Amino acid sequence: LCPRMGDCYTRTIKVEEILEDAVVTILEKCASKHQDQLCLSGMRLTIMPNIFEVSDDLFNLVDVNLSRNQLFNGNKVFQILSQLPGLKKLNLSFNSLNGVLSDTLGAMTSLEVLHLDNNQITGFPTNTDGWINLKTLTASENSIREIPAEAMSWISLVYLNLRKNLIDNL
């Protein structure tokens, strides 16, 4: 191995460790100040941190921004976020979420704003009829093939962006 490559690898590991520490610090600060907004955008997250392991004071979050990460496992993400009873705004744009979204997301009925742009999502959960508070839904640049029939229940929806998907029939 080239000594330079070893140095580069070591620096990469240190950057990842620094980012992990930064995430914990952000969570602790958010909890100590009783903030209702959490921004972990661009932190290179590959898995959703269990925010409740850091503090129980995070249950009052209303706005969570997890955009521009590398989140892949939607089930894990939504399992953790579904524990936030007052979550109204969720941004998961520019991640690596793929496939049909978890039914756990469909059960998150307090959501008002949901951003899912630029992932590899192929479909919505089957239980979205509870999204009666949803006002904004953006899921552009995915691989979504159809809008679920439950969309008729989205009575508060004001803005919908599904551009650059595979939808061929409304």
C-alpha cells in the first residue's frame, strides 16, 4: 500500500468520527434547549441515530430535517420518527431511501409537510388515508409509478410535486 493512501483512509475515518460526535452534540444541544426543530442535514448519516438514546427531551420535536444524507433503511428511519407524536414537518430529500415506503410512515398522521425528493422510492405506503393534515408533499425525482387511491383522503393537501417519476396514469 502507498503511504499516502493509508493517510487518506485514516483521515476519512477521522472525518466520520467527527461527524458522529457532531450529531450527538447537535442532539444534546437540541434537547437541552428544548428546541422543537432538529437539523441533521448533510451529516453523511447512513443509519438513523436513535435520538431518544441521547435524551427523552427530544419527544417534542415538530420539525426534523434529515436531507442530504445517505439514509437507506426507511423502516428504521420511520420507526424512530414515528415516536414523535407532534411531528409536523419531515424532510428526507436527497437520501438513498428505496422501494415502497414503510407503513410506519403512513401511520404518521400529524404530518403537514413531507419532502421525499431525490431518493429511489417506488411507491407510497398502503395506509396513507390518515394523512388528513398533510398540506405539502414533494417526492420529485424518484421512481414512483402510481398515486395511491388513499390520496383522496388527503383533504388538506395544497401543494403536490411528483415531477420526474414514472407515473403514467392519474
